[in-house]
Amino acid sequence: MTLFRLLILLPVALLVLISSTGCDGCNEGASRHPAWRVEGQRAPYALTFPAEWIAEPPQSINPHAEIAASLDDTLFLMVIPQKLPSFPTPDVHQLQRLGMETLDRSVDNLIIDRQSPIRLGGAEGLSVIARGELNDDPVRYINAYLVYQGFGYQIIAFAGDEHSEALIAQVDLILASWENLAPPTAAQPAATSP
């Protein structure tokens, strides 16, 4: 082998070696798009969305939503908080029943697949997995309901039925980030989101 060939092959081999060894922290996509946290304006809560989720105008999904987001225009999630009456204060079962009645009026052939307790920020809530048809398209829903410190929360996520596995995985991540914040005092205004 000539010295010229050796001088050419050595840098090529070095480049191949460098490119094949990977680099911790070299993923530019992860550093450019961190997960994003949002705090409620109408109620004291916060949650964090994975980086790939995009904030949506809440009223574009539901006129009562305070926060809305989507992933790849296929998965959607919204939060509907509300101040509850102080007497009698509805419990989480009443909130869930009212939420599901509203969903049943909006979706054809609604079937509840599963209902179970869920912990949101350390407080006991309820979750419902359901399916139905919206404009003749099969849709999957994952709803969570929480009553905490005088507020009621409906967290509603949905996607086309073909995306139900991704919906479950993503909603689990987001609900795990749920935080019940201290309610603002008279001297402390409600938190603002960026």
C-alpha cells in the first residue's frame, strides 16, 4: 500500500469510527424541544407535556377547555377545570357521571370499556376508557376526573381508534405529571402560564 493511499484511508477510517460511536447528549432534537409545563389560570394545577406535543387554542377543541394540546394532529388532550359550589360539594363520582353524560350526547354508540380509580398529584380521582363514533369515525377516549380543594377537573384525551395504544402511552405520561397546586390566597394571584 502506498503512503498516499494510507494517508487517504486513515482520515476516512477515523470519520467512520467517530460517526459510529454515538455521543451522549448529542441528540439535537431533544435539546431544542424540551418537555413543557403549563399551570392553570382558572384553577390551581399544573401538568407537563412531552416535547413533541403542541399547544392548541383550547376553544378550538372545546369551548370550556382551559388547556389543549395535540401530538401529530392525531392525539388530543384538554383540561376543563371549574370552581365547584361549596354546598353541596359534588364528589368525583358526580363529576364523572356529568362528564360522561355530556360525552354520550356528543358521541354516537358510546361504550365504556373500563372505569377505575386514578391518583392525580396524590389525590384520588377516576379514569374512564371509552370508545364511540364521531362523524362515523371510531374514536377512543381516556378521561380522568378529579375533585380537589373546591375545584373539579376533567382531563379528556382522544384519538382515532387506530391510535389507541399511542393514546394510552402518552396520556399515562401526561397524567403522571399532574400537580395539585396550592390555591391562591387573597393576596396571591393565580399562576400564569408562559
